Amino acid sequence: MPSHPHLSDQHFSVALEDGANIAAIRTGTGPAILLISGLGGTAGFWNPCLPTLAAHHSIVRLDQRGIAGSSRGSAACTIDQLAQDCLDVMDASDLASAVIVGHSTGGCIAQTMALNQPDRVQALVLSGSWARPNRYMDELFRLRRALLSSSPLEYATSAAFLCFESAWLNANWSAYESALAGAPVSAPAQKIIQERIDALMHFDRSNEIGHLRMPCLILGAKDDMMIPSFLQDELSHLIPDSNVHIFNHGGHFFPLTRTSAFLKVMTDWLSAQDDTFKS
């Protein structure tokens, strides 16, 4: 079923050397944008954004290794490996380069792509992301990792309250029910999330990102309790000539809870960079 009734999705799979098969989707035509989701790692995270983005762009998104339609493979789950997986998806899509949009952990993956292969990244959008380990995240994710092992339903419950803006969640309890239905109750599912938490907590390219020279937009929300906006402020100080926009509301999942505002800021910024991205 298409992610939106008026869009046509092209599903494909990318077989990697370590045995992983990455499920990916391409939607729309035009200048390419690669969307990378966060800890949950699903292509479906971006579905509310597609009607707008795919109207004028070719949108590629993927389930990250071990998540949803993608198999785990044998390679270590590191941010570098997840970045290489995204580059392999770009290769399979015949994309020499693209605008890279990464949310949360996806922002770490996007930074790594931009540092490792800058010629593949036309512009960089870092949404709800961060530059390096910090005490706030260390304490919060220590708690989340403990909940994951001891009480996976409470892990999913806490994630919903931490990620969704409170007023939005109170009006959209179906999102809460979906979060509970997707709780990692099995040991293999918990292991996948544990290794992804470990990967994001070890991410640190802060000494290098000052060398980035492609256009960069940094987005955050003042009420984000998962990845607070002071971490996006730090990113903007570390990346020269970057632009930053902090929404007043939206929680950590502001691309979902404030989709129209998120898309307007991002597409307006892209249009200002180069005629290539104008809708």
C-alpha cells in the first residue's frame, strides 16, 4: 500500500556483503532527498512528510539494518556502518549525491556521511540531533536501556511521552497505541535496540564537523525532552555558517507533530540554497 494514496512507491532491496538486506522505498521525481530516521530506524517515520516532499522531489528512505523490513546482517552496528548502508542505498538508486535529511540518530548518520563522503552530500539537514556525548543523554539513555531490558512495555510508554508533544499526543492517542503495539518485547528485538543505543551514545565527530562546507540546516524544538534544543545550539556553533531554527513546540518528533511547519522551514531553506531545490 502506498505511503500516501496519490503517490507511487518504488520498493527495492539492497543486498550487502555481510548478509543484511536493506529495504528501501523511492517516491516521486525530481532532485533527490534521502530521509534517515532516528532510533526507531523505519522508513515509515517520514510518511506524513511525503505528500509535500514527493510532489517536487525524488524521496528515498529506508528501514535501517535489523529494523522492520531490513535484516540485521553480521556487521557491527555502528554509526559508521549505518552511514555506509545509506550510501549503499544511494548507489542502488543511482544517486551520485542528494540532500541528506537525518532526524535524531539519523542526524548522526547524516553527519557521518557528510564527513566520510562529502561529495555525496549536496546539503545537510540535521533535525533533533547532536554533536557528541553529553551528561544529559548519558543519564537519560542509561535509564531507557535499563527499561528496555526490565520492562519493554514501559520502555515504549516512556518513549511516547518523551517524543511526542504533550498536547499533540493528547489529541492523537492512536500514536500511543501504535507505540505500545510495537514495543520490543522479544529478546532479539531488545538486542537490536540495545546495540543502536550503544552506537548513538558512542557517536562523536565533534572535532571534525567544523570542516563541513556544504549548506547545513539545524532544526530543534524548545520542548524536546529527548534531545534538547541546547544540543542543536551546540551543533550550530560547531558547524561554520550553518543555519539553525528552533520551533517553540513539537517535542522530539516535531517532523510528525508539526509537519507543516517543519516542511516549510526545510523547503524554504533548500530553495534559498540553489535553484536546483526550488519547488
